[in-house]
Amino acid sequence: MTNETPHFLFLFSDTGGGHRSAVDAIIEAMQLEYPDGFSAEKVDFFKQYAPPPLNFAPELYPMMSKNPTLWGMNYHLSDGKRQVALAMRAATPYYYIAVRKMLNEHPSDIVVSVHPLMNVPVRQVVHRRKLPFATVITDMVSIHTFWFDAKADLILVPTEQARQRGLELGIDPKIMQVCGLPVANKFCQNTRAKEVVRQELGWPADRLTLVLVGGGEGMGPLEATAAAIDNAELPVSLVIITGRNQKLKERLETRCWKIPHFIYGFVQNMPELMAAADVLITKAGPGTISEAFITGLPVILYNRQPGQEEGNVLYVLSEGAGSWAPEPAMVVSVLKNWIHHPDRLIEATEASRSLARPEAARQIARSLMGLVKAK
Ligand code: UDP
């Protein structure tokens, strides 16, 4: 491959929606920064190349994450340098043929991983081919040891807390950069008034508008939370995005609703839906939270995955950008508080906006290009 217009291979997987959104945002930023100066492709490594049972990871993820206790136990027991070294030693021969096949079929000038679970084995083969290997971390604050490969050429992290975690794990500070989490350019572009966007979407223009979303898979007690808001008959419009959870969408559509409501499955226009909202109610997914910051939306976190999303809750709370409400009744009481004290809603909105990193994707694009050009 030639380094004049370098070819980028991005590795991700559809475990949730965040990894895909992050890769898309980086490729989009590269197109903006280097319109004719690169080419790129993305590969869902688990689905397309990993041997069984890892190739079922995208299907297994929603099932496994339905059991938070088991998920949390797995996460914490495997989180540590010794455990990860052992797991990687066991997994590397198992991955080896798959990684070689993938690199043969997708030759590139650089490999960028946007997923925690494949970094060491992929980097080993990539380095044997004398190519650079970079990781873009898409968890926000609680970063599993799996993400950090001390021999990567570059590790791009979203927050200072993530960098500190890398330092604790012995990562050389010279290979880490704090860039923020990559978010699609459309989230950064909206300048239209909420009321105008609402009218276009067919939502009431003059009601406080809540968007309720549970990541790409519609996770957590989304249905109970929606029902509690409806039963409270708050003066709001409720927009529910069920993601890939089609059954949940069908159940919600049969409910007799008391308040104006709009139910969507997996949407492609999240920037527009957020731009029309006043409040985001979400599980603590890092992608969705970062998008909310850029849109300037206060967040009510109704659920979090144990392990990787625990730190996101603390981050939002410590910065005053929203509330933690793990019971549907708590979500309702936060909403009532904000409805009765609009000044508190404004404060949380401003705190959320102050955490925005709209430059993140472009900064990542520049760092990756810098790496490939330097090699
Ligand atoms: N998302 C989307 N359409 C949907 C639901 C979610 O585009 O219908 C996007 C959302 O905007 C975000 C990502 O999916 O970019 C979810 O990422 P997050 O890290 O919040 O959670 P995950 O699904 O990875 O657990």
C-alpha cells in the first residue's frame, strides 16, 4: 500500500451502537479534514472473522447485558493487568488465523481499533507487518484494562480520567492523547430553534420534550420508565427510541397513552431528534451522553451497565449535567423538580453544554493521519 493516500482499516463491532457511531464519526471527520487524502473501510471483526463463539458477540451482547449482575461480575473479575495478560495469552493463538485472514483481505496502511476485545492479538500481527496500530477508546471514564495495549503506537482517550487510568496501568504517556469521544458532525452543526425542528418532526412545538433512549439495543427498564412518565401525566411530550429492540417497540405501540408520545425503532436521525428535545433520558452509554453534551441536553440516567458505564454516572453528576434516577419513580421526581424549578433545568443544560467536545472526531482524525504519515 502507498502512504501518499493512506488506506485506513477500522475495526469495530456492533456490540451496542457506540462503536459503530464512533467509527462513522471518525471517518466523517477524516473526509472533512482530508477530502482527497485517504481511503477507509470498517470491518466488524467479531461478526466477519472471529472464530465461534466470538463471532456471535453482536447477538450475545444484548442478551448478556440483560443480566447486569453477571455482566458486572465478569467485568470486574477480568479487569486487571494479570487477568488480561492471561486472557490474551490464551486467546492469541485462537485469534491468530482470523486476524491474518482479515489483514490479507483488507490490506491497509494503518489499523485502528475502536473496540476493547481484540487489541493485543491484532496489534501483534499488524506490527509483524510493520504497520502502525492505534486504539480509539470509546468508554468515557471507567476503562477496562482490555482497552490498553502498552505496545500500541497511539491510544486516543476521551477524558483526563481515562488517561489517568492508562497511566495507572503503566501506559507510556507519550502514546496517549486526550481527544474526547468522537461524535458525528451533524450533532455539532445544528443552529435551528427546537420549535422549528419539532414542527418538522410533527411533535408539539410548545411542550417540554423528553427523548428516552436505551442505547442501540433499547436496554434497561425503558418500558417501565416510559409508563411512569405517562402515568404521572406530566405536561410533556415523550419521544421513545427503542433502537434494535423491536419487541419493545411493538409493546409500547399497543399502550393506551395519556400524554403526547412518539415511538421510533432504530433511528438514523439522532442529531435531529436530540436537537428538538429539552431533556434526554438514557442509560449511561458514552456515545449518547457525549452527543447530549454537544446538543446541550441535560441528562437523566435511568440505568447503567455495571463496569464500563459506572464512571459515566459519576462524571455527569459531578459536573452537574444531570441526575441519576435508577427507579422510574425517581425519573418522574427529577422531571417534576425541573418542571417546577426551570432555573435548575437551565443550570443542568448549561453544565451539559460546557462538557461538549465537538472537536474530538477531527482531532482524532488528525492524530491518526499524523501517525500514518510518520511511519
Ligand atoms: N443510536 C442511533 N439510533 C438509535 C439508537 C442509538 O443512532 O436508534 C446511536 C446513539 O446516537 C449512539 C449509539 O447509538 O451514538 C449508542 O451508543 P452508546 O455508547 O450510548 O451505547 P451502546 O449502544 O454502545 O451501549
